[in-house]
Amino acid sequence: MKLSTLAAVHAALATITIATSMNYTTVTGHFLQDDNATNATTFDYTTTNLGLINRTYPSDTSTTQTQTQWQRFTHHLTTLNANTPPHTTHKLLILGRHGEGHHNAAESFYGTPAWNCYYSLLNGNATTSWADPTLTEEGIEQALVANKFFAHALSESGMPAPQSYYTSPMQRCLATANLTFSGLDLPAKYPFIPTIKEFLREGISLHTCDRRHNRTYIASMYPDYPFEAGFAENDTYWTGVVGETPDAQDVRSRTVLDDIFSNDNSTYISITSHSGEIASLLRVLGHRVFSLRTGAVIPVLVKAETMKDEVSTSTPSFTISPHCTAPLMTSASSFGVGGCLCPSSAAPVTTPLISIGPFRR
């Protein structure tokens, strides 16, 4: 949900220093989502065993013939890691998009052109807030569908439970992770205690839904969820003036992946995030484009190679994008081509439409 780049000017983001270089590859042929023939629009992870392909593996033996597909996949992944060279590992990432939030419902109500060019810049309307929004009833139901799926997959299909959990700090992701994984029969040594990571947040646009609450509020809502080291009290990234470019987001995504892969020895990792951020993670991982509906989940088998230690720097750019000061007069606009088509009485501006203060509860 990016704003237009009409007359965009570039503003420098703080330089990011990367101490190590990881090379990521998606290992294809294991999940239907890897296959270009799989239609992302109609795909349903709940009816396809999370997309796990029914196939044989080189690691299959006579003792694995009676095992479930997930059990044989687990043996296969263990074998892969046992036979890889030093500084190389394979991990299964389970990437879940949050359930429907009030901002998603608002975009559907107003239409994407009007949403992108005006309403998304507001904190909400008379009845609903969509600044760092919570889940709608539909979003809650989507998360509970995921909970039901994982309960069955863990108990009946032999799916391995995640060994580590991470989540975006946004309210819609925190709630989705909680509803999805709470109450499951998990191994005692791998409890559901998700770490909150700043860089798993959605692409940073001018939209108020991309602004997060402060650390104190998040901790009050989810007191058992630890924050990563260095997590700031206030949101230092969202300004309401500049938006993140895809290149800038990919640098951020690579940074958070490098952190996870360098410091977490887990093989099975759950990440609860957003459509735009998961799309960025998939780009960094070399996965095909695969859009997720709200509440959907995608597994990615990743091969990660730690390259020779080196220090590199990157200075990605943000953009300033014009938006309207009043609702669009038409349901159509040139958004995505030439910018926001504003009413003649509401010339485009590049300043926030709101006073940036406390969130409306």
C-alpha cells in the first residue's frame, strides 16, 4: 500500500552497517508455494497441509515409509543440515500475515485510490481508529482458523512445532500471533514466547497504520513478550512525511534476517508480520512473488551461507509523496501511474494531515 512517487524527492535514511554477509537461497521443490504454477490468489494453506508437497526425499529409508509427510520432511531437513559444509544451514521459516485489521477494512470500504491518497493519512473516522490498528472480528476469526490448523498439523500430521517465535511490534501482528499460537500443545522446551523485533514491521509509509505504539504500551498489552535488545521506547521510523522505498525495505529485511540467522540456532522459526514486509523477506530470500491474503501463512525452506566477514554500508532512500487534503471526487485515480488525483479545491500536499500525538484508544 505505497503512496505515489509523483514528484518524489529522496531523503537519506541513516546509513546501515552490516557486519557479516549472508547469502540466502530458497530451496524449491518442497512446498506448493515454490511452484510458479500455484495461484497465490486462490491458494488455501489450510487444505493443503501448509503446501507441503507429497514427495519422496533422498533421506527416505525403510523406517520412514510409515511416517507422515511432515515427519519425513523433518528427517530430510535434519539430514540436510548434518551434511552441509561449515557456515551453511537450512531453516524452515513459517511466515504468517496478520489477520484483517481495521485499516484493511477501511481500504475496502473507501476504495484503494481514496484510501491511498487521503483516508490512510488520517487516524481513523468517527467509529474506527486505524492508526496501528487492532484486528476486526474477521481478522480474529482468521487467526483462530490458523490456530485450528496448527493444532491439527501438530497433533495429527506430525508437523514440527516452531522452536522460536518472532513478531512485528504492530498491534495487528501481536494479536494475530497470540491468537494463532496460544493454547497449542507445544513442546515444553519450545514455548510460545515471541520476541518483538522492530524491523519485522510493515513497510514504513505515510499511512498511520504503519505508526507503532510506544514500548510501554506494547509491554502493558503483552507483558510476557520480550523485546529485542535496543528496542526504542518511541517509534523513531514513522514520521508521516517520508515513506520507505522497496530498496530501503529490502535492506531492513536483510538486516533482520541476518540477525535471526546469526543468533538463533533454531531450525523451525515462526515470524508474524505483514503483507508488504513478507513480500520483502521473500525477495531477500530469493523466493518467487507470492502474495498473502490477511491471515494466510507461507513456509519457506531457506539455505543460508555465512560468507567471509566484511563490513558493508548501505544508505537506502525514503520518498516524500504528495497526497490529498480532501476525499477524492471520483473512484478512479492515477495512483500508481502518475499520483493522486485530488479535487481542484484540495491541492496535493506533502505534510501530515494529522497532529502527531497520543494514539486514540
